[in-house]
Amino acid sequence: MTSVKEQEAIRKLMVFLQEWDSAHKVARSRILDNFIESNNGKTEPELELEFSQGASLFLARLTAWLRMTYMYSTCLDKLLKSIGIFLSAASGRRYVIEFLEIGGVMILLEILGLNHLKEEDKRESVKLLQLVADTGRKYKELICESYGVQSLTEFLVTSNSAEAQEDVQVLLDSLGHSNPKYQNQVYKGLIAVLPCASPHAQKLVLQMLRGMQDVVGEVPSALVEPVLGVLSSVHLEVQYEAVQLLKALMALEVRPLLLKGLVALLTPPRKKAFTFCDETTKDPTALCLREPVLVYIQQAAAAKAIGVLAKESAEVAEELIQLKVVPGLMVALGNLDHVASQRHASISLEYFVHTFPFVEECVKKALGHTLFQHFMVSLPPLWGLLVALGPWSVFQGCRDCISFHKKSNLTQEPRNKQSHPLRSIHFQSQYSGR
């Protein structure tokens, strides 16, 4: 038999629930405000004490209202925060289970895909999904089974809120660890959205891919093109993260493909290298200047990455030489339309010259005595000297390395069969039109 005190508590609970059931939008919004203010941070026992062991009754009403109104943004932010109080309560695993039983995960994921909803509402949805994922491995699997990876990655690349994107990063990183059944799905989902238009999203994706290397192991070859593609980003933080990922991938079987791709970026196709002003311009005296485009940015970033990777590992440096990286760096060095390409190619080439004597011989022959002496002492740096001397002097100094053959290729056969592979040099002229 219940005591008078318990009966009074139960009566208050029933009055509260009846008030909620009969309330309209404005009244329910007020109830939610009071609930959030007075119960935020409470544990499961404290919530049960507050609701006379009937907290689940109120949670059921919250989730039912969410299911009916989430598409119309009816007090959605307050509603999600109120549910979050239950899901975040210490020792409140049963609240999570009750929320999932009504399809809570699917509702939260659908909220992310509704364009008319506010970013704040979607961010609250991500926070609730994080609380679900933190409950245990099987709950991470439930999110993944509900197409959670696809929904989260799509929201990551379309969101305009950096804070929301970072919340998604934390959640995806959580789904990618201690979740062996679906960790590869998370990894492939990140690769798929890497070519997105959001630089902040690209940065976060690259960080996640690098963080997952320890659990994923060998990576698919499909990773190569997207990673090399982000080197064309004009945002230095994206380029930095790409280089850090490349460093982490050097110990894997995908290394040869990555190195081959980096070397290829040093010699972009000529037809893609320049963009011209509109030929139909009304002003006949307008000066049509060639402007650097994304392939030049990618060329400069590749030259920089090559230098970083070569300095990290002598074995990688030797593989790059086998892939004819020196001719490629010379082509980038002769790119008179993009100073960054000249600078990074000069720095990377300097390392190869100082490390490998046979590279020094080839570069000396290509640059000539004057430029090579400045190159060796680095006073001033070679790329600065190139700018100071002007385009024609640079062109004259590098022309021995770049052919003007009709097919834009120059092949120098090795002097004997014992010669180092570098001595068989294949240059592709990108600037034969000067």
C-alpha cells in the first residue's frame, strides 16, 4: 500500500501529464523550457525521483510528438534538447532503448536531410545520434544499418555551419572506431565525399581518414584519385591535411600508385594549363593574360608533397627517382606563370640534388653553370632568382631540359647499360609555345 507522500507525487505526475496532453504548441513550448531549465544534467535516478518513477511516461510523449511534428519544425530545438536530457542521463541506458524502439534513429537521420529545417535543429539531431553511439557497439551498428553513414556524410558536405560539421566529424569518427562490422563502410563513405565543394568538410574528412588508418589497414585504390584531387584546393589547410594523409599512406601497398600520381601532376596537360580571357570581349585593346588555374595549384602542391615525402624516407625518395620525378620537378621549375610551382619545385629539387650525386649531375647540365651555382648555395633561393632574372632568362636556363620536339617529348638514352635509371630522362614540354 502506497504512502500518502507517494500518492501525492503520483497525483502531481498525472496532473503534469494531463497538462501536456491537453496543451497546444505555445503551452508545450513553455513546458519544455521549464523542463530543460530544471532537469539539465540530471542522472536517471534523479529524473525518476522528479517524475515519481514515471519519467518514461514523459519521454514517450516527447518521442511521440517528435515523430508527428519533426517535418514541420514545431519547437524542434526544444524537443530535441529535452530528449537529450534523457539520453545523456547517467545510468539511463533504458531511456536510449525506449527512444530507439519508436524509431528514434531513423527520425534523427531524416531530420538531417530536410532542407527547410534550421542548422541548429540538425546539429541537435547529430548530438542525439552521438549519445546513441556512445551507448555501445551495437548502437553504432544500428546507426550504420539505418544508412547513417550516407546521411551524415551528406550533411557534412552541405552544412554551412562549421560547428555542425565538427559535430558530424566526432560522430563519424566514433562510428569508424570500435565498430569492426561497419568501419570499412565509414571509410569508403568518407572517400566518396572527399571531392566535395566545402573546404572545411574536406579538411575534416582528411583528418578522419588519417585517424582511421590504424583500424582499416590496407586501403582501396579508389582513394588515390580523390586524395590527389584535393591538392588542387586553394585552401592551404586542406593541402596540409592531404600531405599528412599521404605521409600516413606511405607504409601501405597503395604507395606506388600515390607516388606515380604525384609525379604525373608535375606535368599537367598543356591544353588544361591555361585559361584565356573571353575572345568575344568588346574591347579590342583589352590585354589577354594567361592566368594560373587549379592545375597549377595542384602542380605546386604536388611538388611540395614530393619534397616532404622524400625527406621522410630515403626509400620513398629512391622510388620517386625511378618514377622520373626530377624531370617533372624541372618542368614545374620552368612554369613561369606560377611562382608557387617554381618555389616548391626548387625546394624539393634541392633535396634530391644534395642527397643523390647523379641527380646533381643532371640538374647541373640542365640549368647551366650560373643558375646551378646559385641553386647550390641557396643565396638567394633559386625560385627567387628565377623571378628576379625574368621569364626569358629562366626559359634559357631550362630549355636544355625541355624539348621542342614536334611530339613534345625528349628522350636521352643511357650512356651505357650500367647507368642509373635517372639518366634515361623523358621530358614533356608544357611551354613549347613561348
